[in-house]
Amino acid sequence: MKLADSHCHLNYKGVAEVQADVLDRARGTGVVAMLNISTRESEWDAVIATAEREADVWATVGIHPHEADQHPHVDTARLVAAAMHPRVVGIGESGLDYYYDHSDRGAQQVSFRSHLAACRETGLPIVVHTRDAEDDTATILRDELGKGPFPGVLHCFTGSAELARIALDLGFYISISGIVTFKSAQTLQAVAKDLPQDRLLIETDAPFLAPVPHRGKQGEPAFVADTCRFLAQLRGEDPDALADTTRVNFHTLFAKTLA
């Protein structure tokens, strides 16, 4: 299999210290592309430096909704400027998280709209985090897309079939993480089974959400192979073919990776 991990955090504590080994294991399982996601401004330099050093790793710049209260200064202009770097291929992760409410919901919404405006200006895709905020996420995406187009992906999808339909109608991709392998994820499995091939991505969200058979371990990009095999069986597809499809989709969405 030749795989793309569309969402991982290679500079998080616990991964950064053993990053070389993590990358070696990923490559050993057939991972040929990884997107290193930032969640706060203080990470941007390190995330980009990894992408500069590793030819099969790219970067995003963005502010996680948990961090919105701490980053009121990160506006559209700041995001656009950072996104000019040749190894930055997406903006995010950004969005809304009403499950934890670590940041004020109004601040989350302002930050999310700033990210979407930056995507509109740069043409880069938005990497969307949404949890317990489906209605507001859909409303903001529709509103901002009405001002001009931009591509995007709902990462680590755990939402409803209705949110999946809305995202697909908006032209977005949907990324499936190792959660799909969990016994408790029957609703997600039903959604993932029917997603169109040309809008499907897979990810690890490493170091989180290690799939079966790695539950309880620190997640890493190598595990995207396990998610791919599970998802292929769920969908009645060949694992190698699904790896190829999701890898092509990754490069189609994050088109700057081909530059």
C-alpha cells in the first residue's frame, strides 16, 4: 500500500522527541505523504521546519478552536502571510468545539471565519475540527462559501449522516480516523461505508486515537494502514485500491503538495 496520512501532529510532546523513529515506521508501512497539523501559533515554526526537512511531510498553519481565546491577534492577514511558505499546503485546524468549550464560542466563531477568509484569499483548503457544533459549523461554512469558494475537509469525522451530506454538497472531503475501528463506532461506520470514493481521506490524528489493534498506545502515522484495511473491509473494497484512492484524493485536495 502507498498511503497518505491526511492529519497528524508530528511536533506534539511524546512524538517530537522520537520523530525520526515515528517517520521511519510510517514509511515502513507504506506511508508516502503526511500532513503535519498546527493548532497554535507557537507551533508554526516547528511544524514548518519538519516539513522543510522531510520531503514527504507538509504543514498547515492554524488555531484550534480550543486555543481561540488565546489567539485573538491571529487574523486573516496573519494566516495568509504564514501560508505563503512553500511547504504550507492548508489552513487549520480550525472550527468549533462545543463539547469542551475551552474557548468562548463567540471567539471560536470569529477565529473560524478568519481562517475561512484566509482560505478564500489563498485558495488553500481549510482543515475543519467540529464537535457538538454541527449546526453552527454548517451555517458558517455556507455563509463563508457564499462570499467565494474554497476547498476543505472535515477531519476526524464523527458527525451525523446529515452533516456528511451537507459537507459533500458543499464540495468538501471527509476524513476518517482510527475511531472507525472502535466497537462503539457503529454510527460512524454506517456513514463511512457510504461515502463517495472521490471525497474520502484517511488520517491518524496522531498521537491520538490509535486504531484497533493499537488501542491504548500512542498513535502514529504508521497506524493509518490499519485504518485503511478496516475501512476497505467495511466498504467491500481492496485495501491497496483504497490506499491509492485516498492518497490521490489527498493530493487533489492539498494541491500545493504537487507543486
